[in-house]
Amino acid sequence: MTAWLTGLEGTEAGHQLALILALSAAFLHAVFGALQKGRHDPWMSRGAIDFSYAAMAAPFALFVVPWPEPHMWPIFATAFVIHTTYKFLQAFAYSKGAYTVVYPVVRGTGPLFAVIGAYMLFGETFTGVQWLGVAVLLAGIFGLAVYNLIYLELNRDTLVIALMLAVATGLFVACYTTYDAYGIRATADPFTFLAWFFLFDGLVMPPIAALRWRGMANRPSLGPLMARGVVGAVVAFLSFGSIMLATRLDKVGEAAVLRETSTVFAALIGWLVLKETVGPRRIALMGLIAAGAVIVEVGG
């Protein structure tokens, strides 16, 4: 499978597969965000998810995929720092704001800086039409955030700090998108990067979640929490794996922008599953997000 995937790099078939992978990652990332924000404390949810995917990744990293080349260890160390900071910021943001407020801002900040990072790291450029698509997508995402800021009644007392944390989280989304794309291209086997990444990435949050759980007066039941963790781990494998393979097969910037259609999926999940309000104005703004992604793809 590795040889088949690497053989598609830079081809039209690779471009089409990258498109499918990026859109799949968008939907799965929205599901992942909802799992973390759901009825459990977001720190608890993240700890359960990270424990589950580290445990699942360990046998693959140790016994199945080729071991990383020596130059990969510093790359993993840097990725570990970036992702740990991102997860702390995201958990704080979800603790302070509603899912449909935080998620659009996090995802809206990311693609612009990811496109800039892809230019700086990989020399990728966008056409004028593609930049128009980015502008339309960002208008929809940040329009959604402004609408939420004005009209949403949930968590009004912590809304400003939630938005500030969401912007900071978005910056780290851009950092990990571009840096991880560099990492997965730096090794001969992309599955080596994925397996070892998940093993290392799952080491921080579980101990923190365990300490928070022990200090709670009303501790959540471990059974449902760990079940959420297992589901979240599978979603994380599919979501992160999809976007990383997309960035190896095709342009990092395009994949980053297409993934941000996750905001549309997130709003639908927030409405249908988390019972958060979605009105006609927000539906129109979500239409802008989808239109921007289409323009980016058509203009490439």
C-alpha cells in the first residue's frame, strides 16, 4: 500500500485522492471536536481519546511499520511540542465557550496561516481565483463567529476569552498542519510517521485527565468515558491520517483550506446532536464556507 500511495504523488489521480481525503478529514474532524466537547469535561474526553489512540498505535509503531530514520526523532519532538500546546489551548477554549462559537474561529484562523506556511516551507502558490476562494471561505467562517458573538446567549460571561483562546488555537492548527506535512514527507514510509506520531501524541493528556478525575467531587463513570475515548481514537486515526496523506499526495495549502469545510459539518453536529441553535443567517454563512472551498478547488 505504501508503494501505491507514494506512486500517486504529484499525479492527477493523487490530486483526486487528496481531495477525497481532505473532505473526509473535514467531516471526521468535526465529529472529533463534538466528541471532545460533548457531555464530558473536555479535558476528560481528550485524555480518554489520547490514551486510546496511543494504546492502539503502540503495536503498529513497535512491530508493524518500519522504524523511523534517525533524522525523524527531532521532527517528532517538535511535533509533540506543537500538538501539546494546541491541545491545551483547545481544551481551555472548549471549557470557556460553546462548541459552535469556538470551533469556527479555530478552523477559520488555521487555513490562512497554513497557506502562508505552505508557501514558506514548500514554495506552494495560489492563483488569484484560489485566493478569492480563501477570502470567501474566511468571510463565512469569521462571519459565523461574529454572528455567534452578537446573538448567542450561551456562556456570554466567558465569550471574549473563549474567542481569544480560539484564535490562539487556530494559529497552532496552522503550525501543526504545515509542520506535520513536512514530517510525513521526511520519512520514506508515511505510515511510520502516523504510527509513531500517535504513540507520542497520546502521552500527555491521559495523566492530566486522571488527576482532574481524581479531584472531582462528582466523578464521571469511567465506562462511558473510555467508550467515548475508543470511538474518538478511531475517528482521530481516520481524520488525521486522511489529512496527512492528502498533504503528502498534493498541495498542503489546498488540503488545509478544504479541511475547513469541517465548520459546516460542525454546525450541523452542534444543531442536530448537541442541540445548539442554528438559524437561517448561520446557514447562509455556512454556504459561504462551502462556496469558498469549491472556488479554491476549481481555481487550482
